[in-house]
Amino acid sequence: MLGASTDRIAMGHDTSPADDLRLYQTGSHPCGYWPEREARDLVLDPRDPRLGLVYPQALEWGFRRSGDIVYRPSCAACRACVAVRIPVQRFQPDRSQRRCLRRNADISARIVPARRTDEHFDLYHRYLLARHRDGGMDDHGTAEFDQFLVGAWSDTRFLELREPPAPGSSGPGRLLAVAVTDRAPHGLSAVYTFYEPEEAARGLGTLAILRQLEWARREGLAHLYLGYWIDGHAKMDYKRRFRPLEAFDGRGWREFPY
């Protein structure tokens, strides 16, 4: 639940369409990463019609999108969540990432509109059952899929990763992964990735990031935003393997020091 407006912020110059944007702080709620902790978030006014215009600047301020909500953790006693991004032109895959690319050389990547299909939802449902059983997401239906992943105002695409089609088949190959990706003028934001749980050995999460980096490089975009790296959290630790990496310290971006 949103609390009272905490402030009005100017995200740009006086002529910016985001001038005088309301910022709210949520009440306390269980942390999605550390259930024993309480969390709070800063949220840009979800009713503001300028959200689509201000979202690129919000990414630069360490915010993130979930559905139509643009938020940033703001917990009184914890600073574990750190917004991170990859500078696209400086990134070079390490040995493990090059092995991932070779292992998946047969996988094609295709960018499609962010519209749910039965194929997308079936894969999403299997992924949640395998990876987040009893975690509050495994009962998501189609409405929750659309609410969580397909924003009403964001410039979002689905990056599909597929096996080669079967011999003699005229259709696309089996869908292995979907990387939900927002496009901004200066970069891409990796919103969420779900993949075939039976193919975990392929490293599909890593492959999705590598393909998003290739996409950003093709379009001359400066950064790929990865959301939050969380110190000490095993599921979030993979992000620091992409180097160089930049972290938002509350005032600006600096080289990831960890």
C-alpha cells in the first residue's frame, strides 16, 4: 500500500516532462528476498500519465519496473539491494560465458512484441512451479502474467530463445526461454527471464543476458540494466559475473567494487 507522498522530484531540467513528479513510500511489507526482514520501497506515482516518458531517467536513478510500478528499495535497516548495469561497449564475455555461447550455438534469438501467447504462458507456469514453488508466484494465472510482465506504457519486447525446428517442420523450434526486456533511448532493462526448467544445464539465464547484450550493441545502446544485485543472496549473485559492471550508490554510477 502506498503511503503519503514523501516528496516531489524533478528528474531533469525545468522543461522536462517529468518535472514535479510525485514520489511515494510504501508501508512495511515482507522482503521478497529475505522473508524474515521487513522492506519498504520508493514508488513513482503509478497514476501519473508521464511514467512512460520518465522511466528512462528513472532507470538511471536506480529504479526498476514491475508491471506498471516503477520502484526502488528504501529500507531503513538494510542496503543489500544495489542497482547494477553493464556498460555494453566495454563488456567482454569471460571463459565461462564463452562456453555458454558455444554450448548454445544452435539456439536462435528472436525479438517479438510483448504479447502473451499460450506457449509463453505454459513455459512461464512450468518455470514458476520448478523454481518458485510455494513462493507466492507459482499460482500466477494469465492475468498475473500480463500484470507482472507486460506494462501498459513501457516499450517492452520478448526476446525468445528457441531450439532449431525439427526436420521437415515449417514452424519455429521449441521455445526454451523468454527474456522480458524494456527498451529505453540509452539502454535495455532486463525485467524478467523464464526458461525451460528441464534445460537448466544449458545456462539459459546467462545466455539470455548475453543475447540482450548483443541486441544492445547492435542498436548502439550504452547499458543493459540488470535490476538489483543483493549482497549475500545466492540467486542474485550471478550478476556480478558480468564485467565490467557498474553499481548505483544513491548519487551516481560507479565501477562495481566487489
